[in-house]
Amino acid sequence: MLRSGLATLAVALAFAGTAEARGGNYVFEGGSPEAQAQVRAALEASRFNWSLVPQQITIRITNCGCAGAKRGLIVLDEKVLLDPSLGPRYAWGLVQDEYAHQVDFFLLDDGKRKKLRRMIGGNDWCYEISGLLHDDHGCERFSAAVAWAYWRSADNVQAPRWAGGAKLSPARFRKLLDRLVRT
């Protein structure tokens, strides 16, 4: 029995840096085990199937005072992930928001973005126009809407903040996005 338990532990440790299935396909670059656990919990809390993103994503956890995403990479701040004064699930909406950008990068094309932008608004899709506020870009509204529509929680800091965003029906948004990412 001990030998079987050790073998199971060895296999679990071999895959400790990756996660696949509904919670996405990603590897960590940096971050404490506690911060990595927060990311896993955030992605698992969402009803969105992050595994639809067809590429493995690198999640870099660092002490940068930042959060962001570019194609294939998410950057998160360790202190925000673990700050007890913010609450244990504060960063979950942020994690989901940044992973939602990967959905945009890998699963959407210009036609799908145009359909989404008609629903969520924005002055451009993603930083084509300089000088706009964060929430005036469609891609930022999209990522917040994904986080909100698939994890409806009082702890979710990604509740839509733009004009009319509070009226956005999560069910309607999910229906459209589910259809778009499967075509």
C-alpha cells in the first residue's frame, strides 16, 4: 500500500506544473504553490470551458504590481493573488479576465469580434485607437464579460462597469459566445 501511495504521489508531482481539462491547459512560470492554487481555483470556479483554447498558456506569476495578457501568456501579481486584506477570492475574477483574453486571441476572428462588439460596445476592439480608457476597448469589455457571465459571484470584481454593462444578460452573452467559439 505504501508503494502504491508513493507511485501515485510521484505521478501527481510529475504533473504539478500543468493543468488540463475544463480548467484550461497551462503551465506556471514562477509563483508560490499558494498563488498557483489560487489560479487553479479561479479557473475551476468559472463555468467557461477554458480547455477550448487550443494552445497551452504560460501563466507567469511575479511581484510586478500588474496583470495582463498577450497571445499565449498571462502575467499575474503574486501579492494580489494572496493579499488577505482583499479576501480569499478577490483575484479570481482577474485571473478569469486575463484567461478570457486567450479566448479572444485563439478562438475569435474579426467577424466574431464584430458580432461581440455590437453586443458589448466599445470604441474599438483592442487598442487600435490610442488614448481610450480601459473599458472603452471591446476586448476589455469582452474579457470582463466572460469573467462575469461564467462566474456570477458577489466576490467577482469583474462585474461590468461600463454604461449599460450591468444590464448585459449573462445568459444571452453565454449563448452567443458558446456559439461563436464552437464554429
